[in-house]
Amino acid sequence: MNAELWSDIPAEHYLEREYPIVKEYAKKNNVPFIASIGYTPEELSNLGPKVEKAGVDAIEFSTHYIGRDYRPVVEAAKALRESVSVPIFAKLSPFTPNIPELVKELEKVGVNGIVATNTIGPALSIDVETGMPIVGGPYGYGWLSGPALKPLALAVVSEVALNSKLPVIGVGGISRGVDVIEYFMAGASAVQICTAALIEGLGVFKRILKEVEEWLARHEYDSILDVKGLALKYLKPEPRRVWAEPPIVDEKKCIGCGFCEQVCNYDAVHVLPDEKGKRVARVDINKCYGCGLCTSVCPTRAIAFKEYIT
Ligand SMILES: Cc1cc2nc3c(=O)[nH]c(=O)nc-3n(C[C@H](O)[C@H](O)[C@H](O)COP(=O)(O)O)c2cc1C
């Protein structure tokens, strides 16, 4: 959690001191230089032209907006679009309302891509020794980032990808190569990493890139683009399961860890020896309610609903 409420560095310092260094680095390494600015239409109209003049290739604008009406995000996009000509990317917060309609509006305004998502909150964490909040935003609130955010951000990425042709940059909780694969499968064209880089240091990028390359090679893909949007065909408005059918255990994959048994609320899953003495999970179809908690915790994906078995 963080409650970063201000920057001690004025915009001029960024523009005059930091930007030239990043610009030179980007040019030397043949990578795009993307600014990230916020938040109100007035601030974006003011800062946008300045960062464009400083030589950025694109601008991400963050609204950090969590209200119930998406119009402020569109207003921010309009203000920036009217003041710069480089590509602009709208960064959304989780729980942004009516994403399908919002992305259509953003397309109309001339937004070139979506970034999903920002941190989630307000969130609260209390030090039980003192009773005081740990990070110091209003009401002690902070904003949550890192792995807890990933399932929420992935849902937003897929919702954008299902409803728009705009490229999506996925962000939230990436700390391993498989997280990147997951974001690409949900429709992302690129990803960002913040918290993991702050915790682990800049070496995180090299490590995750290596993990992505190893995963792709192991699964015989030539490029990460081969997995892009792969999950979207399974993400339909109607649920794939409409009855309480028990999941099926793949005995070859089951390592007998017992996690499924531990989490089952209905006493329906038990790890028992098979005829050769190997301990495997078994589901009692008379007790199972098909809630799926066991399928979501299984570390080897050995227990799954038949609709998800390829
Ligand atoms: C310390 C900190 C400061 C952040 N400041 C900003 C910010 O100024 N603008 C913004 O759009 N997002 C900001 N974020 C959000 C991140 O860019 C990112 O969207 C979010 O943390 C989720 O990604 P992660 O789990 O990889 O950190 C900040 C995150 C952290 C942890």
C-alpha cells in the first residue's frame, strides 16, 4: 500500500533534468519514451504540451478516478487530445464504471491505447500495536498495488480487449514471467511493472523477461504475440457452468498436497491412496456443490471442471 500524495520535484525539474537523461537512454536503446502525467483536464492541458515539447513519443494520462460516472475520464482525455499530437494512453482505475461504453467514448476522442489498471482503494491497514493506520492518506487510507491487484486488473484488461480494438497495456501485480503471459492471454499488448521493481530493484525486468522467454520456449511458442488474446474466446457473457457439477481430478497431475481437501467447505474432497499407494485427490459427487474453490487453489491444475479441460 502507498499513499503518495504529492511530488517534491517540480515539473520543471523533470522536464529539464530527468527527461533529457531518459530521452537519451531511450534513443540509444531504441525504446519508446513515454511520459506519465495526471490528473485533471486543466493539469493535462498545461503539462501535456510541455512533455510533448520535451520529446516524448507518447503520453500516458492517469485520472485515478473511481467515481460512478466515467465522464471525468473522457473530459481528461479530450483536454489532453486537444493539446498534444503524440499518441495518448488512458490509464484506468479498477472498478471504473461501464468500461465498454467508456472505451468507445475514448476511441471517439482519439485516445490511442488503454492502460489497466491503477492501484485500488481506498484501502486501510492498521498497526494493531498502536491502533494507528500504517500509511497516512485521508482517513488513514492508502492505495493497494502488487499481487493482490492482479485478478482485478486482469478483469479490466480483458473487458477492454473484448470491447475495443485499442491496444491495452496491462499493469497490476506482475512479479513473475507467468503473470506477463496471463496479461497477454487476457488481451494485453504490453505490460508495466511498478511494485515488483520497487521491491526487487531494476533487475526485476531482466528476470521476468527471461522467465517469459523460457515459458514461451517450453510451450513451443515463437513469440509472445502468439499468446495474445488467447483467453478471450473463453470469456463469454454467459457463465460456462450453470449447474453444480463436481470437478474432475487428473491423477497424473495430482501431487497429493491436500490443499483442495483443506479448503473444501463441504467435506467433499479427500486425498486418498490409489491402488499403487500414490495419494491423489478424490471428489465425493454426493457432497460437492461445485463451488470451485479447490480448482482455484490447486498448484498443479490437477483438479478442474470438465468445461476447462482441453
Ligand atoms: C509508490 C507508488 C506510486 C505510484 N504513483 C503513481 C502515479 O503517480 N500515477 C499513476 O498513475 N500510478 C501510480 N502508481 C500506480 C502504478 O503505476 C501501478 O499502476 C500500480 O501500482 C499497479 O501495478 P504494480 O502492482 O506493478 O505496482 C503508483 C504505485 C506505487 C506503488
